[in-house]
Amino acid sequence: MRIASVILDIPTQALDCAYSYLVPDGCDGCEDYAPLPPIHAGNEQDVAQLPDSFDVCVGCAVLVPFGGRQVVGFVARIEECEYGELPDGVNPVKLKPIIRAVSRPYFDEEGAACIFWMANRYVAPLAACARLFAPPGGVPRVVRTCGESGPYWRLEQPAIGEVDDRWVLPGPSYTGFEPKHNAVKQAAIVSALCSGDVRVAELATEFGAVSAALKSLEKQGVVRIERRRRMRGVSASRQAPIPEAPFTPSAKPPLTAGQATSLAAIDAARKRARGEVVLVDGVTGSGKTEVYLQAIEAALAAGHTACVLVPEISLTPQTVARFRGRFGDTVAVMHSRMSRGERFDQWDFIRSGQARVVVGARSALFAPLRNVGIIVIDEEHEGSYKQDSAPRYHARDVACWMARRAGAVVVLGSATPSIETLYACAKCDGWNRVSLPERANGKPLPEIDVIDMAKEFGSGSRSMFSGRLTRALAAELVCGRKAVLLLNQRGFAKFLLCRECGFVPECPSCSTSLTFHETGNKLVCHHCGYTVPSPPVCPRCASPYLKRFGAGTQRVEAELRALLDAMPGVGPGVPIVRMDADTTSGKGAHQRLLEQFAAADAAVLLGTQMIAKGLDFDDVTLVGVINADTQLHLPDYRAAERTFALIEQVAGRAGRANLPGRVMVQTYEADNVALRAAARYDRALFLRNELPKRRMLGYPPYVRMANVLVWGNDESAVAYEARVLQEALEQQVRDFGGDNWMVLPAGPCLLSKLRGSYRWHVVVKCPLEADISRVIEPLFRARKAYKAINVAVDVDPSDLL
Ligand code: ADP
Ligand code: ZN
Ligand code: ZN
């Protein structure tokens, strides 16, 4: 008989385990159950039918009995065993059969292994890890429904599934067919077919109702009607079946010496098949992407597939075009700005084995791509590679695990690699670093000037634009060139402050000050969306002297507009393109703004962090950072590292082509080492200053950490639970940890109140080589969940806010 381990897909706070079930012989269900409803996918002619039955196999969703009802689970393993030789802990009396499979497999044995590894490593529920592998659009669920004879449980398939189009093709009697002279529609259809197969939907748009005409033609054998799978979000000319048209890959430039060395290092590592990592440590514009492209080409030639992760924000049509240009229609793309239907189709395209290269954001790692030979993580220092809900995984760590299992190579690329990665390259076996110190076109990196705003203020200037930045803007714009201005918004936004009593309006649900918004004159909480009209006088002391502190992008835009309008030779004709969370929220907005900027002659792009990445405009000659230091004030161990990286990244936007670029960084802390080092592209200086601090204070890369978060509405209950957990963790660490383990006292988080919840945390630190999950996981696996109190474990957290 066959025994399956099934991960139940039920939300529980307690960590789960896999349950054993008997795999039924044959695939018939053995209990009565409401029949599978068809997938409903929007419009009727799109409906595709699910197969009547699926086989029970690893990776598929199944329906199983559990505690008197039926639930959905995922098969993680199937073992063949003799009667009387059940796996440990399985009670033959209690062993129940799986009712039936309700989906195709989502993952294979390797995926199952990854689920168990992640659940342990990130102290996360198995079901949350399994769901990473599910197709976009979700998994089948059991829902309670009211029927005529009372409520019953019903299986509901996800609303998103595959869609078919009905196509009209010439039939056996097509040639020589003459429609009757009054059969106008038949004639129209027949002539439409001259230029190839057409979709029923297209005929209907053109000629109105065509079903009667089609039926008649079909009966006479003049046409055939065929269902064909449609790929949403893909232009009609590229619909399946994939055209056989010869594909000409984009031209490959001759590699620079650095690129050639990098490529050789990656190829060699891939051929050793030991799951090694190669860091391509290359300045902005050094041609890292070309290295990825050629490394992928080599992997494909060796019969492997490739997975490329890109930060969501740089996953633009241009990025995709570079991969499609080289690998054509075998490239699948997955990112969150696509509709769920489009993502489903891409996922299914990968599952079908036709896709050879996947380009996507973090979660593309879990796409059903088989036989991966190379995993590329571009801009590996990016914070978005860490997921901030369970499982709180880091894509880099998961990729390394996968590569070790598969004997693939991991390629990390960045101009500002994370300190962890640099450390691993220096210390760990199997981590290799190659560098590209120069731009591919041989142009120098732009010079970076640090402008001391305290001095400007001291000499009487009240503008947020220093004299030097203003003069530089004028000089560039007058010549019809472009500028990019960055407003560093992390940990910085405009808020109200009473000059008389010091009062700052705060969100009643989150312990953060409210941000002032010019539009609508209102105060908004950026965590929970709470909005109130801006008060005319101080709510505490009634003083009218409420000053607006800080500057949001809107206000900077207004001031910049005034500045440009007054500039001789510039004036109102020069557009300002503003890019921030407000202006980029709509679908395609991000892209549209970039196009607007690209199309203009002289123009200024003003934006938040999102502009620091990937922009590649030839005519940007000036980059200004309006406030470089705000992030430094964030009380987080990674603040300096993030500031350093941000300056280097944003500087990389200037002078990419023939025109030289320059960069101006405004700050009130001109002496700060991270800033000074960034201005000289001097990473060694930055690290010489930063690493001893990290070592002394006990932060990565010298230790590993786990941040245990506790939150809920009742502050004292949260505090109590955090202290209980602290004691339990201390015990666990005493029993199973070792020397140099540490549990810090429970305390409120820096963001102590967020969306109405009080937040506390307990930080555990251990030596770098210790297995922190092994020691703390049993505590959480066994822990009973309480409704009112949430607990989350963040292993290797990227910040402690
Ligand atoms: P990075 O990803 O390192 O910032 P890119 O891959 O975007 O750099 O390359 C920057 C520019 O240099 C691109 O316009 C690219 O087409 C060009 N480029 C890359 N490699 C070469 C090369 N070997 N010779 C000439 N141009 C190159
Ligand atoms: Zn006041
Ligand atoms: Zn709030």
C-alpha cells in the first residue's frame, strides 16, 4: 500500500506538521462529494473544463478527511510500504484514505524538500511554504454552502484558470466552396479565412452574430472549429502554437576583459556542479546583464534552464526585452503588476516545459521550472528579496539551497553587494567574487560632490536646493540635458510640528507621526492609511504656528517648479516628472512616467528611492540627492549600509553614455563616513568604519539573529507574552544552544504601534555557524496559539524595526 504525507492547507497559528493518509487505488473518489464545478474564467466562451479526475501524486492538492470534515492538503511525499510496516508514528487504525486529488501537481519531490527545509529554516507553517509553489490565482478550497437540505461543504476551484479561444480553420471542403449568394455572413467568414485561422471572437466583432453561419459551414465541412489555449497578456501574433518563424537573437557585443573573466568564472562554477555562488561585483553600467545573458546561453546550450530574479521595480519592459531579445519566446515573465490570469498563463507555460528562461521577482524562484542550471539574482543587495510575511525567506538563501541540491550555479550581481555576501565571498568555500571595476563603454563614473547644507543654512539660505545644485541644474537644462533628483523618503516625510509647544500629530493606531499631504490639505498615516483634515491650529495649545517639517515629493516639486520657472533659459517649458508612491500606483503608470521623461528634451525626474534603480537614459548628466542623510537617522543597524548603497546606485544614473555626468549629494552631515566613502566610491573605507561597529555590537555578518515578533491589540497581554517567550527562549538556548548565544530582553519594537497593534519583540543572537532554527523551532512548533496575540519569527531579519 502507499502512504502519503499531506500538508493540510488550514490556517492555524501553531506550526503544523504533515499527516499520513492512505493513497486509494485507482483515482476514483471513495466518498460522495459535490462534483467539481467548472472553472469560471470571466467570459463564457473562455471557459475551459477541468479534467474529471487527477492522479494522486506528489505536489497535487488533495481532499482528505480531517476531524469530522474534509479539507484540502498538498501531497508532500508518497511511500510504498508493506502492511504492518507503516512509517513511524502512523496508527493503522486511524489511517484514512485520501478522498481524491483535486489539482495537477504544483511541485515535485525537490519542491517538497524545499518546503520542509523552508518551514524549518524560517520557523514557518508548512502550508505557507507549500503555497509558494501554487499557481497564481490560488488553490482549491472547501467552502461551507447553504443548500436546500441544509448547509454542506463544497469544493471550490480557483477562479483563475486556463482559458481557451475557439478558432476557425478551413475544413476539408473549404477549397472551391461557393456560398449561396444570400449567405452573406458565410461568404464573409470564408473570405476572412483566406489570410489564415481566425478566432470566433474576432469574427463576431467584425460581422456580428456568427454562430449560425459557423454551424452551417461546419456541417458542410467548410470550416473546422478548434479550441486553442490562449496566453493572456501576450499579443495575438505570439499566441500558441508558438510560431515557427526563425528567431534572430540580439547581437552580442564583444566582451570587455572583466566580462569575459566573469563569464568564465560562472561557466566553470556551473560545470563543477557543486552549487557554488559567483558574485559579479560590478559598478553601475559595467555590463553585468550581458554577463548574465551569455552565462544563461551557455547553461541552455548544456540542456539546462535558467531563473533570473530582478527587483520588482526594475522588472520593466526594457529589462524583459533584453532577455526576450536574446532568448525569444522561451522566456516566461512573472511579476505582480501582471493580472492574475496573465501570471497563471505564464506559470502554466513554465509547467508545460516550454519556457527555458524565467525572469521574475522574488517568488519566481518557486515557478515549476525543471532542470535549473543557473539562478541569477540581480541587485542582490535589494531589500525586496526578503519576504515580510511568513515564510520570511530571503531569495538569496533559498536560491543557494536550491542550487546546492541541483548542482546549479548562483550568480549574484550588484554594484553595492550586501555586507553578508561580501563576507561570505571572503570566508566561505564555494563563494567566488569577480569584479567589473569599469563601465562597459569605458566612460568614467561620475564625480560625486557632497554639499554641506548646514553651511548653506548658516549663510542664510532657506531653500532646499543649495546654490551649487541650482547652478548645476540651470547649466544642464539650458543645454537641453536631463537631471534626476532623488528625495530620500525612507524614515522621512513631511509632518506638522507646533513651534510653541512641540506637538506633532500622530496616528492614533500607529506610533508614527502623520504625513502632511498638500493635495486636500490632510494628514495621512503611511502605515494604515488613517486620514484626517490638517488642523488649522495646534490641537494641544491652539497656537496657529504649525510648521510643516520635512518635505514630501509634492512640496519639493512645487519649490522646484518655482526655481525652474525663474531660471533664465529654462522656464515653465521644462517638465518635471514626479515619481513616487502616489503617481505610480496605477497599472503601467511607472512605465508611462519613464516614457514621458525619455521623450522630453530637457526635463527633471524627481522621485523617491524607486528611481535609484535601472534607469538607463543616455542624456541624464546630473543627479542630485536632495537629502542624503535622513535614512542615517533610522535607528537600525543597516542604516549606514543602505545609505552607502543608495548613493552609489543613484550616482550610477548619471553620465552613462557619451556625456559626462556629475552627482551632487546634499546633507546636513557632511562628515558622515558612509557619505564620504560613497562620494569617493571607496567601499573599503566604508567597510573599515562599519565592520568594527557591527562586530562590537554583535550584528551580521558576525552573528546570526532571529527576531521574534509579538503583536496584538492588548498591550499588556502582548508584553506578557513577549516576556514568556523570552524566558522560554532563554531555556531553549541554555539547553540546546551553546557559548555565545544571547537572548535580548523582551521590549517594544522601534515601531511600537502599527495599524492598531502593539508590537514587542525578542531578539536571539547566535554565532554565525550555529543553526539558529534548529534550536528555536521546536519551541514554536509546540506552542499553542492564542487568538488575540500574534507571534512571528523572522530568521535573519533584514532590519529590527
Ligand atoms: P549593469 O547591469 O552592470 O548596470 P548593463 O548590462 O545595463 O550594466 O550595461 C550597461 C550598458 O553597456 C548597456 O547599454 C549595454 O548594452 C552596454 N554594454 C554591455 N556590455 C558591453 C560590451 N561588452 N561592449 C559594449 N557595450 C556593452
Ligand atoms: Zn501647540
Ligand atoms: Zn496608522
